[in-house]
Amino acid sequence: MQAYVVRRVLALIPTLFFASVIVFVTVRMIPGDVIDLMLSQNDIAAAKMGREQLERALGLDQPMWLQYWRWVGAILFHGDFGNSLWQSTPVREHLFARLPVTFELGLMALIVGLLVAIPIGVYSAVRQDTPGDYTARSFSILMLAVPSFWLGTIVMVFPSIWWGWSPPIQFVSFTANPMQNLAQMVTPAIILGCGLSALTMRLTRTMMLEVLRQDYIRTAWAKGLGERLVVARHALRNALIPVVTLIGLQAPLLIGGAVIMEQIFVIPGMGQLLLEAVSQRDYPIITGVFLIVGVAVMFINLLVDLSYGLLDPKVRYR
């Protein structure tokens, strides 16, 4: 087990390297130059320095490969993601301030999605071709068809027009007021979680139908075991392995959806930080956000692989 984990972590290194190169190069190919943007903002300090001096001050006068190696070296040896080009503040401070907010929203959305998808998927399979099954399948198709950003916009706009109510937009951290923080997070988490639950629900139903037709399930029924025991102990555990795989594959979608939800509901997380950095061409913040997100996605998939052994005793890690 430990040797397997070590090998998997080591295998993440080249993946992370190539991902960092792609991100570092791609963000600098965004139309519009940060120097031109600074000069166009009537920044007095930037105007006094001029373009060449400004490039030298920001470290943008060096070749791109040299900028990359300096950036990677600072992260590896000092944990330094660089400074914001506009605010001259450490990128690490921005990331560590926004990361818990996005993590909280993503975790709540994932919990909502699983609480919706797995019970309904199991019920739909056990009660196949009943009105409840048709209702559940229709709900999953509806969630697939309705974009989460559209639903979030509707929830944000129309209740304020019809009833004079809108979700709170003044962010309060969890440490300051847990209840008020959860009240603000619950609406975007439900919207994002329901959107993610659609595929999980359909896959859970499909896998449960397949498992329920296996011989060992028929044997359990023949022995007179109760429905709850057969479904929960014998069928569900084996049906969840592909579902767990899908949950790992949905991690990037969860993070991408959080970017939109944070913008709609004015939540100061990584998504809002990324959008602000892209609009300002703040390269260090953009690359820092993508690097953190990439590492998070890779380790989520590692945890998914490790969870197979808990669900299926036949799985052995060597």
C-alpha cells in the first residue's frame, strides 16, 4: 500500500511539470499585454517609468523559459509563487486567503450532489419502471439540460424582483460567523451540487440494475434476506466503484462550476480571484491558481484510486 502511494505520487511529478509549462505559456498568450494595460490605466508610476523600465521592474524583459525556471525554482525551494504585478503583494497570501472559501463551497456542493444522486439512483434501480423511477430519470435529464450558471442567475435575480429577497452577498467567513457563512454558501452549493448529481444519479441507477441481476444477489433473495440488507450490504457496495470513479472525474467540473458560482453570488474564492487576475493579465496569480487547482485535482483522483480497496476487498495495491 505505501509503495503504491509513493509510486503514484512520484508519477504525478511529470504530469504536474507538463501542466505547469502549458499553463505558464498559455496565460502569456492571452490577447492584451499587461504593460499596455498598465499604461492605458493612467497609472502615474507606470507612466513615469516607461515601457522598458516597467518590463524590467516586473521581470518581463527576460526570455519566457528563464521566467519559467525562476518561477518554478522559487516555488520548489522557497514556496514563493511570486508577487502580484498590480499590487506587489505575495501571490501566496491571495491563494491562502481564497482557497478555504472555494474548498468549502466545493465540499458542500459535493455533499449535496452525493446526498441527492446516490439515494435517488438506488431507489430508481430498485423500483425500476415505476412512477418514482420515471420521475427520478426525468429529474436527472432536467439537471443535465439546465446549466448551473443559468439556474444561479435565475435564483439571484427573480426572487429579488418577485418577493424582494435575494441571497446574501456580503461575505462572512466561517470563523467569524459559522451560521451566517453557511446561509450564504448553501444556495450556490445546492445549485452546483444538483448539477453534478445528474450523471452520478444515472450511473448509480445503471450499475445497481447490473448488480441486482447477478447470481449472488439472487442467492441473497433466495435465502430470505430483507430488501434493505440485500441492497445496502450486497448490491450498493459493488455498484459504487464506477460511481466513485465518476466522482473523481467530476472534480475539474466542480472547480470550474465554483468559478461561475462565486462570481454570481459574490463569493471571494479562487474563482473570483482568477477572473480578476485574467482581466488584469496578472500572470503570477493566474499561474498560481491553476497550479493549486491542478494539484488538487491530481490528489483527488489519487484518493479515488485508493478508495477502491475500501469498496472491493479483491483490490490489492502492490
